[in-house]
Amino acid sequence: MREGAIKPEDSQPEMPRRRFLNSAAIAGLAGVGLAACSDKPASAPAAKASAPASHGNPGEDGGSVHLKPGELDTYYGLWSGGHTGDMRVLGLPSGREITRIPCFVPDALVGWGITNESRQVMGTNPDGSLKYTVADTHHTHASYKDGNYDGRYAWINDKINSRLARIRLDYFVCDKITELPNVQGFHGIFPDKRDPVDPAINYTTRVFCGAEFQIPLVPGNAELEKADKYRSLFTCVDAESMEVRWQVLIDGNCDLTATSYDGKLAATNQYNVENGVKYEDMMSAERDACLFFNVARIEAAVKAGKFKTIGSSKVPVVDGTREANKDPATALTAYVSVPKNPHGVNASPDGKYFICAGKLSPTCTVIELAKVLAWFDGKLEKIDQAIVAEVEVGLGPLHTAFDGRGNAYTTLFLDSALVKWNVEAAIKFHAGDKNARYVVDRLDLQYQPGHVNASQSETVAADGKWLAVGCKFSKDRFLPAGPLHPENEQLIDISGEKMVLVADHPVRGEPHDFIIFKRELLKPKQVYSLDEFPNAVKDPKESGVVRNGRKVTVKMTSLAPAFSLREFKVKKGDEVTLILTNLDKVQDLTHGFAIPKYNVNFIVNPQETKSVTFIADKPGVFWAYCTHFCHALHLEMRSRMIVEA
Amino acid sequence: MREGAIKPEDSQPEMPRRRFLNSAAIAGLAGVGLAACSDKPASAPAAKASAPASHGNPGEDGGSVHLKPGELDTYYGLWSGGHTGDMRVLGLPSGREITRIPCFVPDALVGWGITNESRQVMGTNPDGSLKYTVADTHHTHASYKDGNYDGRYAWINDKINSRLARIRLDYFVCDKITELPNVQGFHGIFPDKRDPVDPAINYTTRVFCGAEFQIPLVPGNAELEKADKYRSLFTCVDAESMEVRWQVLIDGNCDLTATSYDGKLAATNQYNVENGVKYEDMMSAERDACLFFNVARIEAAVKAGKFKTIGSSKVPVVDGTREANKDPATALTAYVSVPKNPHGVNASPDGKYFICAGKLSPTCTVIELAKVLAWFDGKLEKIDQAIVAEVEVGLGPLHTAFDGRGNAYTTLFLDSALVKWNVEAAIKFHAGDKNARYVVDRLDLQYQPGHVNASQSETVAADGKWLAVGCKFSKDRFLPAGPLHPENEQLIDISGEKMVLVADHPVRGEPHDFIIFKRELLKPKQVYSLDEFPNAVKDPKESGVVRNGRKVTVKMTSLAPAFSLREFKVKKGDEVTLILTNLDKVQDLTHGFAIPKYNVNFIVNPQETKSVTFIADKPGVFWAYCTHFCHALHLEMRSRMIVEA
């Protein structure tokens, strides 16, 4: 454990000098000296702490972390793909990446951004080019039923372009992308877990989205520099239609997002209530906020017409500012104060609490949801009375996971550690019981941990077996491979009293958040049905070239090891739409289709149909070929495109 | 072991019915029934075969396959990235992916295809758009010195667009891409290992490239359908300049490529000597060829002006057709016949042999290089006398690796197995010694293996410790994740007499080939020098906005947690070039830079400089932000771009 880290035995109760990082400490933070990644490797005795042998039977409950060849994982992980703009699907506890689902950024294997079908999902400019080709995905969450994942959908956000993507968890494909209006830097997302009013709707129907950057909402050069007038909005997207239902104009900004198990509350933490434009301004206030949204009241207000719209957007926007929501009887929002520049906000699996991690404060703040609702009901005098604990846990707390046994696990970015603490003990301690020892265990991590999640942690079925941490720096943990190091996703066995580090996994930047759940919650489909595709070429006999002026349609099927058209002819300048149906029915008998020099490559899975459109602008012979190994005669599987000059 | 597979005890000597797949068998191959991936899972008792416990100490020499947290791998792996168009860098024996190096396809993390520097490497159209955005990488090999890797360069091919990329192995970046002229479907590559003439050049100076698809070399509509006139070329690229040195016009096509340790010979296997355009035609001949190139003679011919050029290309093309090379005294090429539709051709680490795998023939053909040279010297009557063995190994042999102890390991695609066989024993058997038992061991694989390589296998330092196999189908080996299954890279301990399967790794399609070598052969650099970038902004004081008409240059530096310009202002319609230098010096203290709605995202590593150019076509406030976690105040690290209408 490095110098300055809190040791379990001294973490409480007397640490007044560390209660909050004071101004001097914050000034230091901003300098290079305390930058996240220091030159010297941490001196943590990780080997000892991480030796599985010291723990008896690590992974005993969830199976060994080291699977034998042919053994299947027991958990799925859905990981944000970072700047690759996709969702990564992992098997756990092995940590193996099973697939990546393209969403926001083109993918040259699948043909995402190349096929007409994917381009429609992604969105195009009037000239036909893709609207966006970069992304920065952060958070991924899945749809709920009765407080557990129901295997229908997952969602993921793109912070750069304020987009929300939905993934169908039957076929593991992205089927809808929504760009949020009126906001910038959309960061946190969370689906609701049931309807706040209708008890029959015991499943996800909304996704909440927090916008991080405040921007001018009024057009015109005069508004561009009036930073004090910049605003941020909180957005509700319909889980089925993926249309934006409503937005809330707020004070301050949105960072992470959480939702209650009863469907009544959503919340976002705010690190910039100051509306600052430079980082020094953004951390000038001693306390920021965790901002609660009363979902039922907001929707009643929208229904009653109590909203405005912004610019050309038709989305109803209600007023969630502090000034407009002082009266609990009518308030749509409630600002609970928390120490400066908080980061994660996470819902405990017992449904009782939201926990805000302090980031620049060494504390976690526990907010009791029943008390927040009591305030809305006029039964709590001050909203900050909903804070039932605010306890020190270590330096740089960022995110919190749960084991379903009353313990929370919070990453400590500056300490490079994970702290296990007991929520009820922390509440007792905060209430005055100085003998309540809430810190249960600490574990050094490698290095600078950010997101954390445990198996089933964000459900009522939290099972406290495995925990993963996304460490932002790996430093010396993997073979060097140039200036860009991988990040280090660490797997920890939390089935016992003591935490045990069991594996390091390098990952490409920058996954951020993820969820881990039991494999039996998903029932993926492996083969499509031809009927799902209106343009399917159901019989090889339908294959051929149909000309309509300069527009040419080429219909084709595949059946290993041949395409139904061994050749086809078009003329230079034709607009060619090629439709390919894979008639193979065997699981995973996927074919690829590439045309040299024409920027065409995509795959068709069994019984799937895809299409591409291109201008045949180069005369010659072009051997379209199967790019996805399918058969002993795969290399020989080609179709000859002849473009006449 | 499944029905129909060869058992070691019956693999020789009497198997006349299996000597070659006859016409009936081939017809069956083409049907769905014998497609690569059949519906029923293989009944291989993999669990038993793969239990490490049965082997004593698997991985004893190379360390355990299961590294403890913090333990480093002992080998690097450079893997083709398949359709992602990048090179994957793995650590072995853990199989962990450490990084991916973008080459042919844009990468939204690095900003590959977005920064001006990367766009120059990739190549652009006259309108500024990227020339290509898809790729199909197959083979990766590294530069040699004295028969072992020297850590300078690696190369990787793109089959779709006939491109060769070079990777600098100091910074793990792609620095040059060459598009080969006059060819299509460029597939196999291999660097030479020394100069054929100058003994002082004991390192790689050439990269050989085989073009798979035959195409018309003469323009005009009349030529488009004359398939019998289509031709393929073999290409030599200069390893330093990356310019094409010369090409050889050949009969038939090129598939994989190999080079001799003495620098004198390069070769390519040919599966389509028939010039067929449909797969039935491509496999009509009973024997195809392994085509040898006499490098010194070809270069002498080029020097003597004995070449032509094709179309607008200035590359010298010599005549390597059968007709022009009948006389050994002057021949540039030699066609050694091998059984129909061969696939891999691999050089044994003792420097003596090239081994061709039969694919549609259950055989491997061993060609002795000294005898090929003897033919060129007029000392061998018929070139086919260079064949010193042609032995049965199993169904669907594709590629071969070596352990440096005289054994070869050949993947059997149709048998889903790996066969270990002794080369000298095979030669004895072929010479008539029917007691020579060349098959040493067989191991079932999961499933349909393609490429294979062993640690240091393609060097004089082959060490026979680890072997990896790229299985084309994983079927039931991983959790289901929709219709597209991962492929299965299997790791095998070959340090003992018996092979032991130790791990399954799912990978995204489709890696194809790879190399594995000792970590001490690489000395990567972790921090750039500012002087490597002519446009570096070396001091924050140089930051600012410089206008030249509608062209605006924005110079900026980064130092955690701030950009030197907290804001900058441009006008709608400006062409903005933004230059960003990262002044942080700490290893891995990388920053990202994204501009919402402007398709800008890239990273700058410590002391690196990058630039982007875009038209400021949207007025408003755009929060450029750091997209690569760098510091506790990373979220607050922004620069405000104000675009005035």
C-alpha cells in the first residue's frame, strides 16, 4: 500500500485533516506532480495481495477463473467499447471477448456503415455520407423486468455526438440510434426499472440520459460567450420507439445517472453546479449536487402542457431549475447537496439508497430514497435530510458496486485501490455510533481504477461473486507495445470476506462502464429467418441483374462454396444495388462479400439478407470474393463483376 | 476422434483409397453436406485430450499459460487483424491482446483516418476522402537479421485492395502503405531473410507479395471476358522505401508465399494453374504447382533491361511464364508440381525445405531447396525431382509450423485436427523405407483449423514451446452471442512428445496468420521526442489562432488536466487546421481530443504531435474535450470552440 493511502485500521473515525481535500490539495491535484499517472510504479505488494492461494478457494462459488478448453463461462459481460463505438460482449470469469457489436462507428468486418441497412440505423448526410464516424461510448445498461435483466435490450451512449444506441439482445445487433436534441456531451444513461404509476408495467419503458456540457440554448453570436446562460438538460427516451419523450431544463450539469427500483426516481450527479467553463471554476464550490427527478410529476406536467420547446425541436421541455422547484408539493426536481465534484451515483440492490462517490472529496454520500420521496410528499423539512451517511472511504472515490450482502465496493482513483464498506454500518457511524466500523477490506489495484461492477450488482439479484474494475492505467502490467498502453480490467473474487485479485486483462481504450449477469438470462438466436428481411432473395432462381435506366439491381444468394451468380455485368456509371441472401442454414456458416477497389465488404449470417449500393465508376474485372472462411473451397468462392467501359 | 479421421496407427503406409481425394469426394466437398461447419458438434473427446494434468507440466519451459496478476508474458504475438484492417499485438502464453495497430481501416480511438498524418499514410481521393475504408488482412511477418527477427518492422497485407502496410516496431505504428499495381486479390507475403548476392546484407531488404486473382492486363471491353488471357503477377517491394521494385508475370495464380534462409529463393503455391473462373474449373487439374523465383536472376534481368511495363505503371515486369523459362540456364522461375489446390507453403527452420500442404489432397509435399537450386544450375534433370517427400498426413492439410527439433505440425481443416510429423522420417518413407513412421502425434482441434504457427517457428531459433492454431469455427466453445460466432484461437503446448491443448481464445474474424517470438527481440519506445514532429508546438506560449484568409491554424498543447487554449474562436466557413502537441512526458499519459458534431477524435501520446483539418460549417459552442482518461480532473479537461455565424 502506497504512502498516503488509508489503511483499514486508520480509516475511521478520526481523520479531520482528510475530511475534504482543501484548496491547497486541489491546487496540487491540478499540477503534473499529482497527475493520474506518476512516473514511479506503485510500490504496492500486489503479488502478495493477489495470490489466489492466500484466499482458500477463489472463485469457488462461480467456478474457476481459469476455464479449461471447452468450458463455458457462467456470466455474460456487456462492456462499453470506448472509442471503437461498439459494445463488447465478454464471457466471465474468463474475461474472454466473445464478440463486438458495432453501433456508432463503421465496422469493416460486419459491413456496418457499408450496408444500406446499417447506414439507415447510423444516419447519413444529404449527400449520402455517414453523418458521424467517431464515437466515445461510456455506459451500457440493459432492460429490466421485476428488478432483474430480462434479455430484451441493452443501451449504450456516444458522448461526442450525444447519441443513444439500442442493441437487440436476441441477435446482438444495434437496431436504433437516437441523437438527443438541445444537448452536448451526453454522458450517463440508465433505463428505468418499472413504471412509477402503472404497476402492470414492471419492466423498462424509459431510458434516462444526462447531458454533461452546458451550451447556449438560444441561437445568435451574442449568446455564444454568455457562459452563465449556458444550460444542460436531462432527457427521457422511450425504450421501444427510441423517440425522445421529454427533457428537463436544469441548473448545473449532468454526469452519471441512476434509477430507483420502484420507478419513481431518476437522478444524476452534478460536478459543475457553478456553470464554470474552466476546470478551476468547475471546482470552486464546496458542494455540488445529486439531482433527483420525480418521473410521475414530470410526465403529468408534460401531459398538462406545462412545457416549452427549444428551437426546431418538438420535444417537450419542463422546467427543472432550482428556482422553479422550491415547493415540494409541486417540485419536479430536488437538488440534494453532495461534496464537490462528485462522480458515480449508484443504486443499492435493496432498493433503499443512491450512493454518490466524492471524487474530489474522500467520501461517499448515502441518500435514502424513501426520504427523498418524503420530501416530495411534504414530510421532510429539508431535502438534505435525505443524506443518511457521508463517510470517508479513501482518496478519489469514483464508482460503487454491491454484493447483495449489504456491502458496497468503491473505486479509489487516487489511492489506486478498492474499498469494501458496509452501508448500514456507515449509516450508524454517520448517526453518531463511532464504534461502527464500516470499512471491511481494502485491495490495491493496478492502477487508477474508474468504473467498477459486480456480478448482478445493479439488480435485485446481486450475487456477490465476481467484481471487475476498469483501471485507467496499466503501466507495467503487460508487455510494452509502444506509447499507447492498454488499460487494465482486473477481475476480483468477492465471494469471501477478503477480496482477492485473480486476473489482469489488457483492453483497448476506453471501456468505461459495463454490466455482468448470469448467462441464463439471455437466450440469443443463432440463425435468422428469411422472412425477417423484406428484400430477401429466397431462391437462387431469383438471382439476376435487373436494369432500370442507370439503376441496376443485382440479386444473389450464397450457399457454400458458391455465390448463385458466378459473374454479373454492369456498365460504367451505373448505380448498382446488390442484394445478397445467405441461404446456408448451419449455425455460424457466415459468408463475406468484398469487391476490390469498391470499398465494399460485409458479412451475411445464415439466412440473413444485406444490401449495398455503389456507383460502378471503374471499368474492368473485379473478383468479388467470400471474405469469411466458410468451406475448404472458400478461397475459390468468388463472383466476377465485369464493369464495361 | 471423429469418424473418417486418420488414426496415427493407420495413417501409413497402406491407404490407397485415401491417396488423393477422387472426383466423387471433391463433388461431395462442394455440397452442403460436407461444408466446413456441419450441424452436429464434433464428437471429439476434447476434455480428455486437453486436460493439462495428463501431460505432466504443460508449459513448463515457457511458464504457465495462466499468468498470475502482474506476471508478464514471455512471447509477443503479432496477429493479422482480419477485416478490422489492423495488426493485433498479443502476449503469449496468456493470449491477451495488448494493443491493435490501425493500418488499412480508420480507427476512432487513435484518430487513424482522421488526423492529417494518418490520412497521408492511408491515401486519399482528389476530393479529400479516404481512398479505402475496408480491408481484409491475412498475413503478417517481421523483418529478419541472420535468420531471426530483428525488431525493426512488420508487414501486413490487405487482400481486398492489394495493399501492403509496414509497421514500425519501435512505436508500434503503421508508417507506410503501398498499393500494388497490375494485380488483384494480393494474398501471401513474406520478407526475404538476406540478400541472394551480397553477404553483407544479412537482413531483410525485400518483401514478396503473391497476387491471387487473375485479371485482364490489357484495357478495353473486348478483353473483359477473355478469362484465358487473365494473368497474375508476383511482386517484390523494397523493405525500406516501400516502393515496388519489380514484378513477375506468371502462369497460374499466387496464394501463400515463402522465402529461403539463404535469400536465393522465394516461392508461392498455386491453386489455380487452370486459370479457372469458377471453382469447379479451378480444381479440374490433378496437380497444381509450387512456383519458385530465382531472385538474383530476376534482378539481373531487370538491371539488363529485360522487362516490360503494364499500362501507366512504371514497375519493371519480367516474364516468368512456363513457356519463357524452360531452359534452366536462363530460367527466372521454376514450377514444381504439387497435388491439386495446395494451400500453405512454409520454410523449415533448418533452411532445407519448403513444405506445401495439399488442401484437396491429404498430403504434404516436401521440396528440397538445394535441389531446386541444382535445377537452376543445370545439375538436376527435372524440377519435380526436387520433391523429396509427398506423404499422407490427413484430410485438408492447410499450413505447417515447426519445432526446431525436426518435426512439422500441419493443420487438417477437414479432420479438425493437428498432425505432428517428422520431416526426415517422411523423406525416408517416401524414399521407400516403409518402416519409417513419420506421424508422431495427432490432436483434435475445435474446429476446422486454418493457420498455425509455433514460437519462433519461422526463424532459425524455432524453440518448440508453444503453438497457436486459428480455428475457423468455434461452434459450441463459447457462450452464444448471436449469429456471428467468434473464431477459436487455440494454444497448444508442444514442448513434450505429445501435444497438449491448454487454452481456447475467442477472436473476432478473421485473423488468419500470425507470428510468435521471444519478448527480448523487441525494444519498444514508450515516449516520443518532440523533434520527431516538424509541426510540434513545443511551448504552450506558441499556442494561439493564426488566420490566413479563410484558413485558420489553431496551435495548442496539452498538460494534464488542461489544454493550453481553454477556448478558441473561428468563423463559420473557415478551414481550420488544429495542431495539438502533448507536452506530458510520463509514459502512457495520453490525451484524447474530440469535437462534438465535427467528426474529430484522436489521441496524442506523450510528446507526440497530431493535426486535423476541418471546415467549421456549424455555428455554436462546441466543447472539445479530452477523451482518454488522464487525471482526476479528466472530465473537466476541455477547450471551448466558438464558431461565430
